[in-house]
Amino acid sequence: MATAFLGDPAGERADAWIRALGPSWDAERAWGARDGGQWVATLRSEPRQLSVPGPGGQTIDIVADAVTNVTVAATHRRRGLMSQMMLDSLRSARERGEAVSILIPAQWPIYGRFGYSPATLSTDYVLRRSRSGAAPAGDPNRVRQVELEEFAHAAPAVFAAARRLRAGQIDRDATWWNRVLGLEGYTAAEELPHNWLLHEGLDGPDGLVAWKATGEMRLVPPLATVEVWELASATGDAYRDLWAYLAGIDMIDELKLFNRPVDEPVRWLLPDARTLLPTRQVDFTWLRLLDVPSALAARRYAIDAEIVLEVVDDELVSGRYVLHAQGDHAECQITSRSPDVEIAQRALASIYLGGFTLAQLALAGGVRELVPGARERLDLMFSTPLPPWNATWF
């Protein structure tokens, strides 16, 4: 696995992976292939809480099968090893009752053949701090610098509250934070920041930020750059104040942020929104439906409606389903009624969290309207107030 991810299989990072994964290792969720006693392919999955659209712009958590650590040695490509592992993993997840499976693909072409499709986008930004108009209003006095241990103590609860504000987010428990930050016997992740800060709300911490500077402190330009490692806020006040703090850091020309939402709200707080520039946008979380009735009944919908879907897939989820949504309740069942829309499972997976629309996917096919107006009704049902976003690698 280390070799496939361009690492040193005999290095300290490989040892750190072993120490990190060992305590929570679940053999029922691990697959591999050996040739002559040597491992040549790997796959692992874990149960994660995934936020899906809920009532009133809120979210609901469902258990997702999160696939990770997928590798095949370059010496053993095109022998069907990945197909065997992936299909066995998907069948096992379905048998466990997990309605969806998610992953973050290293390459686009690989996972479509297993039914996965892009469901969220990720955007990197740079804030040109040296330009006028790059300072949003806010109260940085409510932000305080803390030691790593205090940050780690507050982070799980703050992030848990923040992630419920958008669909697409997965959970981070205390073990996740300890493993990444190098606490409780774990080895810290590479290139951790040096500065840890919390935002104080009325009832305690409700926001957090961590950053480090790159480049030297200079008396004349070019000045240094701040790289923001983590920015999470459970309230609008925390979001504004944390951005006011970041934009007020001295001796820098720019702020860089990675894996942020495609609609980063700070642009509406900046006197000149063009000081915030997207530098990269990429598909991030891919999703596959494993149980259509359970997955569609788990989320909530923008309008009250009923629609019959003919879902086209492999043997896993192909079938005809009636989806009924009304207020804070949704039901989905197998039906024999005539379908309103014929839709590929991959297209349904892409719109499931609200990140894409059938209007966007129409050129690629995957959806066929059988009753006039049904596609538009389906798009309206799956629409969400905010684009989904996943802040967490897995």
C-alpha cells in the first residue's frame, strides 16, 4: 500500500500507518491479494456517519460504507484483483445493511465501473491578503490561541456541530483527532500546523482554526504565506470572526486554503470578493447506492412530491421504486407502477446529496423522462440549500 501511494514501504510513515490502523483493525472489512507470499493488492472499508439532506436545511446522519486504502501493485494490474475485492466489499456492505458506499478516488476512470459517481466537489482558494478589500468584518478578539492538547479536547465537539450544517460531511471521533494530531500514542500526520486557535461562543468553543506559515518573515515583499490546515465553525459568528482573524495576520501576502466548499461564504463578507480566488476545483467524494429504498427514505426533500423511478444498475439495485416525500417524512418502496423516469444508478448517486442536477448530467445520458415534467420534478426534490461538501479525507 505504501508503495502504491508513492511512499517508502520500509520508512517511518509505513510504521506509523501500522500503529494507527492496528488498534481499530477489522478483519471483516479488509481485503487483499498475495502472490508468492507477498501482498500485491489491498482494500479496506470502515463505517462512517455521513450527513445527508434533512428537514429545514438541516442534515441527518446515515451509516456509510467508506472504502479506502485501495491499491494494486503495478506488477499485478489487469488481473481482476481490484474487481474481486471491490465487488466482494460492496456485497458485504449491502449485507450489513449499509445503504450507500463512499470513497475518494485517486483517479477518475477507475470506480465508475463499480457504480460510483462524483457526489461532492472540493475547491482550493487563495486570499490575496496584500490587496485592499481582503479583510472581512468580524471580531478577532473572540479567537484565542491555545496549546495542541486544548485544541484536541475541543475539536471533536466543535467539528461535530459544524459538519451537521452541510450534507456530505463524515464524522471525526476523538480517535480520529488523536491519530491525526499525534496524541495518545499515535504518530502525528505529516506537516501539521504550528498554531492552534479556538473561537469562544456564548456556551464555549464553537469554531476552530489551525495554520502554519511558509516562507521567511521579510521586511519587504514578497512576504510569507499562511496555509490554513483546518477551519471549522458551528455558527455564523464563529465563521466571521475566524476569517477576520486570518485576514488580520501580519507579515503575509496571502492565505491558502485547501479542500473547501465550492461556495465558500466569505466572498460575501469581503469588501472585494475578487481578492478570494479559486485555484483548483476537483471531484472529491464519490458515492454508490447499495439499497435504494433505504437510501432515499433516509434523506429529506425540497418539495412534497411522489415519483416512480426505474433504476438501471447491475444486480445490486436495479428495480422500480416509488418515492414519496412529504414534509419531514419520506418513504421509498419497490413498486410495479409505471415509471415516471428511467435513471442510471450512477446518475441517482450524483444527485443524492444535492451536489449535481439531472440538468447538468443530461448530456451524458443516464436519465430518460417517461412522463412530461418528471425530470424537473425529480431535480427539484433533490435540490439542497447549500452544495454538499466533505472536509475529511479517509
